[in-house]
Amino acid sequence: MLSVKKTIEFIKTIFPGEDFIPLHAPVFSGNEKKYISNCIDSTFVSSVGKYVDQFEEMVKEFTGVKYAVATTNGTAALHLALVVAGVKKDDEVLTQALSFVATTNAIKYTGANPVFVDVSRTNMGMCPDSLQLFLTEFAEMKGGDCYNKLTGKKISACVPMHTFGFPCDIKKIVEICAAYNILVVEDAAESLGSFVENIHTGNFGALGVISFNGNKVLTTGGGGMILTNNKELAEKAKYLSTTAKVPHKWEYFHDEVGYNYRMPNINAAIGCAQMEGLVETLKKKKELFEKYEVFFDQISNINLFNDPSNELVNYWLITLVLSDKSAREKFLEYSNSNGVMTRPSWQLLNTLPMYVNCQKGNLDNSEYLSDRIVNIPSSISKENN
């Protein structure tokens, strides 16, 4: 308990003068108010306006992706990405149990079912070895498509997640899936600003998605983005996100079921201002992580999570790994009772009532991490940098 008390005392020195220290608060220190005001003055506050196009262009330039489609939120982006990837009702989608529920909810929105494989302890993302073991045991090819020998269902996609901003072994995952003709849709919701060998996350799969929720590195209040280097997929996503309306000056004709998923202009206005400060934000995030790193080097029984194999990480949520579940519970109780918000990882998705009957592989690493992970305050501000 002494090390827990020392940790909370240290966190309070990083965030001085705050009665309650949140986990990750947004920062609005640029042109947000100016652009919102401009947006209101233009009267184009909904899903049509210059800021939506501008925001997409800024994200494209930063991530290096060819096409970007702004959506109402990250869950909508993932759902739509799976739809344009061809996921159908009763298909199966491989994913990880250590993730936010939106990952599997988006899969279920298509009518497909999630199948869970394990994560790696190195980066908390999908483990390529676990993926390969599952496919070796259960996959069979029929007419160029991959089917699950146990269920007889088509495995149409794989959704790995870059957990807390740490890139998973995405290149290996894509290579494995390619051998089975399984499309990869990257859940990069948390990893804006994270790169693998100088390539931004979201570029490796057929599609990738980002979230701009209020607690992310960059926020639009609510919002998401589909990333892809495939023109056809991008055009399909944009079309479906605008209720599948056939372009016309005044007629309303829709030739298939679409979705009202287009990002409002007023949210995009915030996003444009946030993008202008993104490089500085990421710099401050790394500086904050380095302060924690120095401190936890002196603490013997609490490990600060890091992946030394990849230095281009956005450090969205700074993560501790405790010795066991009991130590985690004591840490959570003490910190939250003393004005410092900390959180465990999500409950494993395969244990939730709506997903408990889904097929799963060995999840030893997922269970290990779920019992031990604690996220600590990761906000940036002038005071702590």
C-alpha cells in the first residue's frame, strides 16, 4: 500500500491544484471557439459544410492515408467499415476480447458474430500467434473464402485493436489474414498519432477507423473517421454514410439502405482546430509519459506499461500493470477515494451476457492483463508540461 500512496502523491504533483484529477480531459486551447462561431454564422451546422471536408483533408495528410470519411462517432465508423468490407449476416469476425464493447457491438450491427482470439502481453493487441493457431485449427477454404469448420460460418473479417494507443503486430496480422482471404479492419479508435515503421495505424488493413470521443487524444465532442487507401471502399462508405442518397440538386432518391452517419459540420469545426495542435499535443503526451517513467523506475511492485519495440506511440491512456487482481482492486479503491480517477481495463467481451456464447480461443493473456491493468491520469495541460 505504501507504493500506491506514493503513486497517488506523485500524480497530484503532476496535476497541482485540482481537487479531482480526471482520467483524460480534453484541451481546447486553439481555434475551437473561432471555428464554431464561424460554423454557426454560416448556418451549416449539420452534415454539410466546409469544415467536414477540411477535417477529412487534415486527417488524410497527417495519417498518410488516401481517403478519409468523417462519421458521427467511432462505433458508426467501425460498423460502416465492416459493411463496406462485405461482412454479412451470420458471418463471423475475428477480434480480441480485451477491447471496448463498441468493437463487438459494431460487429453485431452487421448481423455477424464475433470470435475471440488472445492478445499479446507485449502490446495488449491481437496476438498473431493466437490468430494463426485458431485459423490452423478451425479454418478451411471453400471457393476462395474462409469458413469455420466448427460452425460452418464464413469468416469474413478480422478486427484487431490498437489498445490504449499501442500498435498491435498489425503487419503480421494482415499477412496471416491475407493467406485466408480475410479482410482486416483496424480498430484504430485509440491510436491517432501512433505509427508502425513510420506508417500510421489504420493504413495496414483494408480499412481503419478512428474515434474522436471527448476522452481521446483529439476530440470533436463526438465523431469518428474511416481511413482507407481503396477508392472504391471510400466512395461506398461516404455514400452509405449519407443515407445512400443519389446525388441530385433537389430530388431525394435512395437506391439502398444507408445510414445517417455523416459527421456534423460543427463537430468537424472543432476537429480542424484540434488538428492544428495535434503535433504539440502528442509531444506533451510523450513528455507526460516520460515523467511517469522516471517515477515508476523507482517503484518495485508496479510496472508502467510500455512497448520498447515501437517508440511512435500516442500514449493515449498511460497504463500500469499490477501484480494481481487484489493489488489492482486496492489501487483502484485508494486512488478513486483520494480524488484521483483511475480505471481498470474493460471487462473481457467474451464474459458479457450478449457475447458469452461466442466462440473463443485460449485467452490466457487477455485474462492476465484484464486482472492487472489500471489506467492513470493521462491529460495534458500547461501545468503538467
